Amino acid sequence: NLKELAASLGLSQTTVSRALNGYPEVGEATRNRVLAAAKAADYAPNARARRLATGRTMTIGHVIPLSGKHELVNPIFADFIVGAGEVYAREGYDLLLSMARADEIDQAYRKMAANGVADGVLVQAPQYQDQRITLLQELGLPFLVHGRAGGEGYSWFDIANVRAFHRATDLLLDLGHRRIALINGPEMQDFAARRRRGMEEAMAAR
């Protein structure tokens, strides 16, 4: 336990706890020493005690619509969830999946915020001017958007869709093709509109 680990290192429990939890006031040499000892002893902090002490749930929430028509049925999103879950686990976080009907999405986020079951949520497949973003801002629940939804004031990550499809179209044009079709996603979603724009800009430039 923490007391035994601290005693073996000749450090206080507070210092060891802070080193394990990444607090900046712990020196790098001390942190490395603590981490090495914890690994050698196969020490793992008590998750329940850690959550009580920090006031954090160590959980990231995802709300998944129960609809076969939603973009989240795209296989790439299943791969994304698996990848996100691996990172969460590595960092000591749990993944919370909340399944909800399309007309109950807002309620699912409100429930997460009211019950305090997640430190933050990840929003996927955003639509233009997505109301989930407005709701999460109102609830004060930290969130990150996988993609973009127009507007400002929120954190997102995405690929450069316009540039990617501009370059893809350039490649086809360089190969001598002139009649080029785009099989795209629904353009109510930002990524699809950007991909079409990239293609059209490349075509117009030629």
C-alpha cells in the first residue's frame, strides 16, 4: 500500500502520492525514483481512494446513439473507441459508454453531468452547429469534439479535410482523369462539407 511504499523509499506518503499523480512540485529525480519503486513492487493505487481524494471520477464518457442510421455506425468509429479506451486505460482512466435513443441524447449528457460520473466527454460525428456543444457548454461538463461543428469556443481535433481532398483530387487530375465523382458522407456533418470543398477547389483551379 501507499504507506509501505513511502516507508521503503524514506519519503512521506504525501510526496509519494504527489509523485505518482504527476504533481509538478515533485522533483524529476524523486518522481522517477518513486515510479521505479512502484513498478518494481507492482504497486497500484486504490482507485476508490484516489477518486475520493482527488474528487475526480477518472472516467471519460461517450454517448452513443441507438440508431443504425447514425454516422457512428461507420466502422472507423468502433476502431476509434477501441483506441481511445486503450489510451484511457494506460492513463488510469475508465471508458463509460452511454447508449441513448436519438431523442434522448441531451438527457444522457444531463444525467452524466448531474451524477458526476465522468470527468469529461468526447463528442463524435458532430453536425454543423451541433446542439450537443451548446448543451455541454451550458452544463459546464468538459468535452472534446472529434471533428468540427462550426463556431468557436470549444476544443476539437480533426484531420485537414479540405487539404486532404484537394490533394486527392490533384492526384487524379495529374493522372489525366477529368470526370471525377465524390462519394461523400452526409453534408450536414462538417467533415463531409469540407471534403467536397477541397475537391471543388482543386477542380476549379484546373
